[in-house]
Amino acid sequence: MATDAFGFRKLDVLAATHATGRRVWAIEGTGSFGAGLTTHLLERGEWVVEIDRPARPARRDGAKSDDLDAVRAAREALAREHLAAPRARGDREAMRVLLTTREGAIVARTKAIGQLKALIVNAPQALRDQLRRGATDEQLNRCARLRTLPSHSVEHRATVRAIRATARRALMLEAEAAEHETELELRERLKVQIDGLVQRQI
């Protein structure tokens, strides 16, 4: 069944037909790949519990069986004495998304810097001598401002354009990571302040 609005509507009809009355939904990965379904069910007032994703033994044919996984999740929920509710999304999910995006920007920036240094090493001699000195931040800023002239060779002009674009990409990713870091710090400070107010009221 598709994990989109159409698929969720089909699931609603299926549940209403075959599981009338109060029911419980046992879902793996309520904060990751099962987040969309979990949110949909909670918004409809359904009872959702989180089931841990076990290490599954390899099946004989190597295939994945959603039907067997669904049966296992249901049996596990029925066998438990205490059922775990899905973690609240809200601020927690916002922090996770920001952290993941910030880490992605940092990784991409590191990769761009590696590409830039490779371009400089393989650049024409005059250009290489001009750019290879200095700290990384200084190199980035200098490379981002590079200009070329019609009188330069085709190789020189193409290399300058590649170096400039790569340096600007690294600087853009650096700014993006810093923006996410600022928002994370603001959210963390706000959380501390709110927690402090709550503690004083208790």
C-alpha cells in the first residue's frame, strides 16, 4: 500500500471494514520511515504504539515480506505488558531535521573544499602559484573573487570558472551550516528558559 494520502485513505477504509471499534496500530519507525503514517493515524484519534525494529534473520529467498512483518509487529504488541507511545514530534523533530541538514551542509562543504584544492593543484602554473598559499578560509574568499580575461587561454578561463564556482559553493554551504547552527542555539536557549519557568511553577 502506498505511503501517501491515497494509500492512507485506503488503509482507513480497510481498518473500518475489518477492525471496527477501538483498535491499536503497532508501527515500526514512528520517527523515521513510519512517521507519515503515524502522524496520519494520530490526527484521526487512533491509538498508535511503537514497536522496536528487530534484527531480522535472512529469509530463504532473500526477499522482504511486509505481510510477515505486520503479523510479527501485531503479535509483539499483544504480548507486551506496557506499550510505548510514539515520541512526540514537535520541537524534537525540528531539532533532528536541523541537525541532519546542518551535518549535510558541513559534509558537502568539506567535499567542495577537497574539489577546490584538487582544481588548484592541477591548474596552470601561474594560477596555481597565485592560489595555493594561505589558509583555507583565505583561499575560499580569494578563489570566489577570481576573474578572467578574453586574452587568457581557454584552459585558464575554464579553470578559473570552475575554481570560482566551487569556492562560492563551499562558502554558500558554510553560510547554510552557520544559519542552522544559529537556529539550533536559539531553540536550545528557548528550551532551557521554558524548562526553568516550568520548574519554578512546580
